[in-house]
Amino acid sequence: MTLGKSIRIYLKEGSVTGIKFAEVVNQTIQALSCPRTKISDLNKHFSKEINTQGVYFLIGYEQDTSKQIVYVGEAENVWDRLKNHDSKKDFWNEVILFTSKDDNLTKSHIKYLESRIVQIANETKRYGLKNGNNPTLSSLPLPDRDAMEEFLSNIRVLTGTLGHKFLENPIAFRNIPDTSNTQKTTKDNNLVANPSEDLELNLVVSGIEANAIQTNEGLVVFENSNVSKNPTKNYGYGNLRDSLIAENVIQSKTNGDLYFARNYLFSSASAAAAVILGYSVNGRNVWKNDEGLSIKEIEKSELN
């Protein structure tokens, strides 16, 4: 059973664009979100929360593509590290940092968190990652490792609540790689969606076949799904299709057929269908479940 969480958010200036302090009720984790223009105010008003060990995200945009990017870091004194980044890194315009109310995080703990966060961000592929290297995963005793996985779960929740979903994996089923030499790969229930909540769908039109799931965020098309080779000119999602080909999300086989090289999250069923088929179409009519019911028919049935 999935349990709900209560989040408390304090808006320092009474504005959603200013400094935000967030916490999970009855947990030790605390988060601060701050625009770069307000960075000096952090030490004035939240000195205790930032002059300690923790992990942080520098968030900005690539100049050429306007794609969102993130840098993941850790520090034994987050404030000192942020001052350094303010003078040496230009790309970011917002920082989100995480520390603990009880000051029980150690250097090994934050190194573990940094490594796991980079791993997850690489898997979700939502934002470009500015980290040059993949940090080595710290070796922790089992109780500490489980405690950090719970802390990581709350980082994911708070990051999403503060408006950034680069730690959210849109795929319902995802295995987490080994974090020790002995344990087997397991599923981390804190970091995946609930499989029972996702609707499995398929699209079969004019010899083109694709598979997907519908999630709370949109529709995830699975890798190896087919893509039409002959799109119509100047249709609504042509630019999106071209960008996916340029980013190698859609690739070509040796015989020229196009396919999805990896899973990809679309904002809507229509966007996914249009990119796949090469022309504008109502995705709610063409994506169907195993019983042949379209999304539109399924929703109508559920409402009735």
C-alpha cells in the first residue's frame, strides 16, 4: 500500500518565485529552494540550515537548446560551496539544497546520496546532467544505507514538489543496480511508480506498431516501438519528431526503419501518436488496451 506524505512549505517573501523552505512532516529532512538573485539572503535567514553538510542541485538551461540542466553536488558546508559556485559557474539560476535537522549526516552519507542521485538522473534523462564524472558509491553499513535510501526518497518528493521532476522515473518498472558486492538487484519501491496505476496501451496503424503506458504525467512510449518513415510536411508535431531524431531517441535500423531507441515520456497521447505516425491524430482514439478499447472509451467507462 502506498502511503501519502504531508509537505510543509514556507514562502520567505510570500512569493512562489522567491526563497522556499520545505520539509516532510515528521521527518528530519529539510530543503531550501532559492533563485540565484537571492542567494545572499540564504545565509541571513537560514544560516543554521545551510552551514552544515548536505547535497544540492544547481539548475539552469543550456544556452543553445534551452534544455534544462542540473549539477548535483555535495559538501560538508553547503553555504561555502555555494559561494564558490556563484563565482565560478554561470549556467545556473536556481539552487535546491537538502540538509538534516539533526546534523547526523556524515561525509560518507552525503557522498552516497550524491552518487545515487547522479545515477537516477542519468536513468530518467529528464534534464541534462552537468556532472563530468559519476561519483563512486560509498560503502555504508546496511542500516545506514537503508536510512539514506529513505532520505533519498524524501529528496525525490521534495524536489518534485518544488517544481523539478528530474528524479522521477516515468517508467512503472525499474530495477536499481547493485549497491553492494553481495546483494542482488532489487526494486526500490520508493523510486518507482505503482504498476497497478499505469494503463498499458498499444498502437497499431498501417503496419506501425508501438507500445506504451499511460502515467499521471502523460504517455511513455517504450523502446523498440516503430516510427513511420514518411511523415507529412508541416504537421503539428514535426519539430518534436525532428528533435527526437537529432537526440537519437528515435534511430534508424540498417534497413532504414525507424524505432525508439529508449523509453520516452510524451506530455499527451496525441503528441506520442503524431510523432509515431507522422501526422496529426487524436491519440485518445488510436491508443488502445489489450481489449481494443481506446483511452477515450476507457475513461468514459470509468466515469460511468
